[in-house]
Amino acid sequence: MKLFKWTGPLEEAGNLPEEARAILLNNDEEVLVLQEAETTHLENAVAYEVMDHSGDLPSGRYAVLNNIPVTEEGREIFEQRFNNRARLIEAEPGFVAIRVLRPVDSDTYVILTMWEDEESFTAWQSSQAYGKAHAKRGTEEGVDQRPNIFPRPSFVTTYKK
């Protein structure tokens, strides 16, 4: 399965084909359209392979996209980390869905989580589950400490329905 991500100005979203508007969210800067399919009618959409998934994306009202650039040499290590994740996030109150996305034509992976609302996401960041999921970060065992894996810093984008 693939996920296609299109971002652009609100006024351009109205020009998208009706069948391409699967999930429509926005923030103060742009509109985000997500479509899970094998092909898309979205021009200029970025394609990802869905490595792992849980939950129903359209049910969410708040999307968090953790965009993580990974070098070619680091892909296997990075993917192994996510293939072995504890899945604790899935039991958190307000959690709706997750997609671990491998880039098709770029170096930037996306960890997409959907929540009932922003407060649920914020609560998860303060939870024991979050602490456990990120316990190795900054330590010798953490994937973030491996040389030559991340060519530039990761960044987070958020959107609401």
C-alpha cells in the first residue's frame, strides 16, 4: 500500500480532483491532503510506501508528521528500529492511527500519527509510554547517536481538520 501526500495553498486545494481528496487537513500555512491508494490523481504528490500501519486515518482530527531525513547507508538501521517498535502509542487515549512511511523518491521518512485532538497528542508526549518509546534517544544505544544516518535535522509538521 502507498500513501500520497500533497501540500499547498488552500486556494489550490479546491482544484484537486474530487476522488483525490481522501483526507483534507490544514494549518496556518498550507493544506495537507493524504490519500492511501496504489495510484493517485494528485499532481505533485509525494509518494511513500507504508511500512507499518495501525488505525483508521480518516477518523483523526489532528495529524502529526515527524519528517526524518535518513541517508542511504542508514535506511536499514532506521527501518529496523521502527519494525521493532513497542507499539505503546496505540494504547494511548486519543490515539487514532499511525503510518510509518518509507519515501519513494526522497530521503525523508515520515512517521504520521493521527489523534482525536491536539490535547491527546500533547498528553502522550508527557506519558510513560512516550518516555519508554524514546528511552534510548541520546544514549549510546540510540539510533540518533549512529554516525552518518541523519544528513540534516528532522522536523515536525501538524495539521487539523
